[in-house]
Amino acid sequence: MFEAREAAKVDEIESINSSGLSIELVCDYACHIGENRLWHPLEHQLYWTDIPTGRMFRYQPGTGSHTQIYSGRLVGGFTLEAGGGLLLFMDRGTISRWNGETVAVCLADIPAERTSRFNDVIADPRGLVFCGTMATSNAGGRLYRLDTDGLLHLLLEDVGCSNGMGFSCDLSTFYYTDSFAQEIYCFDYDVIDGSIANRRTFARFDETGGVPDGLCVDDKNRVWSALWGGSAIVRLTEKGALSDRISLQVPKVSSLTVGGDAFGDLYITTAGGNQRESDGPLAGALFRIRTWLRGRPGSFSQLRSDKISLA
């Protein structure tokens, strides 16, 4: 049993539709599952992936240009590396390093995940990486922490689908989504050693209103969640109650992040580009909302090793 910290059933609360916000179409690659958006604070560019097709993309707001930058093995999630390039978390328990030019170099092959794949990842301010996998017919999903020395620590087991993660502004709380459980959890977070403790339910969702997927935290400590099947993104208070709901004309809203020079632009990925007859003509596109909120720059992974192994 999990202790609920004033958990909110989002479907039971009247949503507050934000007015005066323009939802812009940024670009359209008809992604099957557009995911894992990351804003690069030094390059001033947005990165994201289309998981089933093994494609990755980059968008530069300054010029309006966008391009596909990668095609290969499935990438469930990735982080920006402090030394440049990307750290890719893939299918079949593979973690690879990619410098943007050559083929990705495999750093790990985790036997326990050979029938699964990574689904979402996030780096903390010290460069540790939290990376989650999905459940299969044989085993539950898991959450790991990858330390800078290359040791991979198992943190959680029997997870349904690891998804959106984030940290509170003071780094005392770690947020973690299990989409199959339709819940967002929060943990006490120790920024010194990267440990998590005291798991409790932060917010519950009824699948009829959408399943929680990607997540980000703004500078007011509000948690934003993308609702897969809910045609919306929502903002939650520090106690897990619904504060705002923004509707989109795409049912499968998959992830979101804040970017732009002032960190006031909300970028949103969607899915369903392979079934537009049911999901609509813009399913799988990337959208942007210029909002009143402010976000925070993400962190870079600081992996120092060329080999990853289980602790």
C-alpha cells in the first residue's frame, strides 16, 4: 500500500481551461510515438525521438529549422552528455553513447532487460541518470540509477511502465510516473547519493480522462503531465491537485518540456502518426505553447566510464 499525500483524482476535478494561449504546430514527422523531448540549454535546440521507428530529431527555434538526426535501434529515452553527444537508452537492455556523427557505441547490455526496453530517463544536477523500463509478459518494469562511475543500481521492481520523471525545485523530491498504474509517485530524494525513499502517491488518474505519460516541473514547483488518450496536458499543485488543463486536438499527448531562451515555451510531443484515420491529421506532430510559466534548464549526464555494469 502507498500512503497518499493528498492525492487527487484528476478526472473528478473540474478542469480550468487556460485562455489566451496559442497552440502552435512546430513540425510534423508523423511520429508513431513522439517522446523524450529535451531542451539543450547551450545549443538552444530541442531534441526528441520517435520510439518505434528508431528516429531522432532536432529543432532550432532561432532559425525555424528542424531535421532528423538519427535512424537506427529503438531509443526509449536519452540524456544530453556534458562532454557532448547523447547517451541513448534503447531496447534489449542496451545503453549506448552517440556523438552525433558515427554509429552509437554500446556501453551496456543488461541481460534482465533483453525482452524489454527503456522508456524514459532523466539526469539529476550531479549527472546521475535515472532510467526506467517497461513490463513484459515475463517480468515487471524496473527503475535504475546510473552513477557517474558506470555502476547501474536497481531502485524499483514490478513497475508497469516507467515514465515521466522530475525533481522539485529544492531537489528534495523526486517525481516518477507509472503509466500502467495510472499514478504519479513522489519520493524523498537525497541529492548527495541519489537515493530515493518514502514512496507515496502524488496523483491518481482515471484512464477515461487520460493516462499520465511524460512530466516536467516548472519554477513554481508545479508538476506538468501529458495525458495519453486524454487530449490534454495538466498542471498539478505541490499537493497533487489539478490547477490547469490545456486541451489539444490530438488524443495521444506523450511528453512535454519547457525550453526557449527564457524557458517560457512549452514543447509537447504527440503520438499516433501511423494511425491518423483514428487519431487525427496532426497526430504525431510537435507543438509549442508560449505560456506564463517558467521552467528550469535540465541537467547533463556525467558518465565518466566507457563501460556500464550492474552494481
